Amino acid sequence: MVGAEHTRLIVLRGNSASGKSSVAAGLRERFGRGLALVGQDNLRRVVLREHDRPGAANIGLIELTARYALDAGYHVVVEGILSADRYGGMLARLRADHRGHTHGYYLHVPFEETLVRHATKPIADVVTETQLREWYRSLDLLPGGAETVVGADSGLTATVDRILRETGLADLPPLDC
């Protein structure tokens, strides 16, 4: 078992440019101290500098980092594309082992909107439309209804408000850490 009855585990998934990182940052900003952000891109690209492939080391590192933070009493947001076929098993283990409340959200943005949003990102000149098409998976949901789908019509503030409310974080004080 991992975490405590009071800890919250929030999993934010979706395609590239769906708003996952912005929502995670918004949650942290609004909640304050005691909310750990476990970003797939940071651990995979920056810490390990590896490609996203089945069985890659970042999958275990994401799991270990989330478990460690939960055991230390932090609320945790795990955020990334986290495709169901590669990361689903790890996410299922985290959900099953977490003593507290666990919530999953899938940010669903149509491909055309993905292109518009991607054009505003710093990596827009590096990642091509062809690559985005290859990576894009419409509604790549985890099995068992583990996620709430949030559509592109939900703006950043509304999405952050919704997650804070639905997870109960809105009613909890920041942690003293």
C-alpha cells in the first residue's frame, strides 16, 4: 500500500498539446505546497533522456517517484501522454495500491485543435505535424472507467476548478513542508 487516507493521487492524461502541463501547473499554483508534480516529459526526456517505448525505464521511475511522494504525505499529480498500452499497468498498480483518493482525467482535444495549440509551444519547430499525427490517439482511455473525459471546450481555469473540487483538494489546506 502507498500514501495515506488523506493523500490525493491525480492522473492527468491526453495527447500532446491537450493542456496537461498547464492544468498540472494550475493545480499546484492554486493548491500551494504539498502537491508534487510527477511529469512524464521531465522524467523521460530530461532525467533519463530516453525514447518513449514499451518497457522503458521512465515507466518505473514515474511509479517510484509517485509512490515516494505519496508515502511522504504529498498529494501527487502524475501528468503526461502516458499511453494506455505502455503505462496502463503501472497506473493500475498505483491506483490499486493508493490508500487515499485517486482520480483520473483524460484531456480530450481533437487533432485539429492539437495542431493549433502545438504551434504555440517552444517545440513547435522541432516536432512536426507528421509526428503529431503518428502519436495522436483519440480517446486512449484506461480500462474500467478510471478516467473522466474533459473536452477541449473546458478552459484552463474551469478545468483546474473542476479537478480541485472533484478531488477534494479545494477543501484541504496546503501542507506544511
